[in-house]
Amino acid sequence: MLAMPPTQDTAAAADTPTLSVRTVWISDLHLGTPGCQAKALLDFLRDVDCDTLYLVGDIIDGWQLRRSWYWPQAHNDVVQKLLRKARKGTRVIFIPGNHDEFARKYLTHNFGGVDVMEEAMHVTADGKRLWVTHGDLYDGVIQCARWLAIAGDLAYEFTLKVNRWFNRIRAKCGLPYWSLSRYLKHKVKRAVSYINEFENAVAREAKKRGAHGVVCGHIHHAEIREIDGVLYCNDGDWVESLTALVEHHDGRLEIIDRGDQAALPGMLLPAPTANVTPVGLPVPMPVPAGAVATTVSPDTVA
Ligand SMILES: [Mn+2]
């Protein structure tokens, strides 16, 4: 386990949670990548107090860390904050995703108070049974064409990078933020049906398990809606949309959106960014089609 740096204690002592909820679900933090918005995430973790915290996959990005090591202090701070919550009595459950599949070797283990589980069945205060899974196991591309998933991941990373350069130039010209990923996603019909298939598949699986609903991540698009009688909840991500799913003490579910706190590294822009875009995915898209874009707003989906 990582040692806690001395600065951390002082920082942690200043914590004054302003939001008290029963449960928090976050996923797709992608710690270990430049895309991870660790500062905004840390602020959120400081603000929230909960009985149970689910880390719903793609927490640490093993795929990218293997390619090149990237681990700034802020990412350490996030890990420390999570472990601290576990020490202070929050039940922390980690359900690995595809980017941190290395952790699947440790299912049923407990590390520093964090339980590692393949999936979980959460019961809300008002008795709803919610099946919790990252979702990649129901993603056809990841299951059937791993090389394609990795290619899609590289393309996504590249698009984020291009997007940052592009908007830096726009900012210098006094133009507002414009999301390349969002543009691409609307251009790519296959992305829409791909997302649709994913959502339907996890909803079907939840039904099979006798759950009232499902909580997942993976596609980087937060949403609560009903699919064929199943409550579909996606907690979004901390790369672009900066969202979490919470359960209030009465069992009510809500998406917390910290998108207005997005910061693009190295930019002088005040960032209205993630408001505009709950974008894309680390998700494996057929490559030429603009591997980037996989989210879609409900109104564009049949
Ligand atoms: Mn994933």
C-alpha cells in the first residue's frame, strides 16, 4: 500500500463534506492518464459523505500505464482519499472494468478496506434491487475483438489530445469551447446503435438476475432512464463529463454533474467544457468510423 504523504493529512483535515448521501457510484476515473480530471474528482470526494461507495470500474487505467507511465500527485491524492474513506467507515467496493482488468485476479480480496468484487447487488433504502457492473462484459466489441477495443482506445486518446490543441487555438481567437468528440459522435450512426446495444444488453442482464435496475459505467455517459421495465443508471465518468450517481437517504437516485469544474490541462481557458459534452468513450469503436464518439443523447435514440 502507498504511504500517505504528510501534506495529505493537512489537506484531509480540512475536509468538510457538504453532501450526505446513502450511496455513491463513480466509474471511469482513468487514473494514470492525462485525461483524468483528478482535481475535480478530489473536490467531489471531499464534498461527499456516504455509507457505501462503489468504484464501478476503469478506476486505474492499466492499458495506458502499460504504454507509458503517468502518475502525478493528484492521482495519488485520489487513491489516498479513497483509502481514507474506507478507513473512516465508508464501505468501499471496487468492481473492476476492462481498463483495470488486472484487478479481476483479486476478486473477493480486501485491500486496505476496499472489497474487490466482480459485480454486486445493491438494495436501496426503498427496496430497489440494483445490479452493479462496469459493463464491459456486455460490450460486444471488447468481448469479441480485443484488438479493436485497443485501437478504439488509442483513437479516443488521440481525439482528446487534438481537442485540447484545437480549443487552445480557439480560445486565443476568442472563440468558445467546441467539442470535437461531440461533433464526431453525432456524425457516426454506428456509434449510436453500438451504444444502444450496450444499454439494452445490460438492462436485459439485470432483468435476468431479478433486479429492478442496473448501475454501470463504461460508455462515459451518465443517465437514468427506463429500458424495457428496467431502471438503467449510468454513473458517467471523470474524464469528460465529471459525473457521479448518488442514492439519497430515502432511496432516490440522482446524477451529480460537476462538469462545470472541468479543467483542460495547460489551458488558460475558463472551461465551460464538460457541460457541453458528455462525450465518448474509451470504448472501442470500429475505427474508421471515428472511434471516438459513442455517447448519444436519449432523444436521438429510438
Ligand atoms: Mn470500460
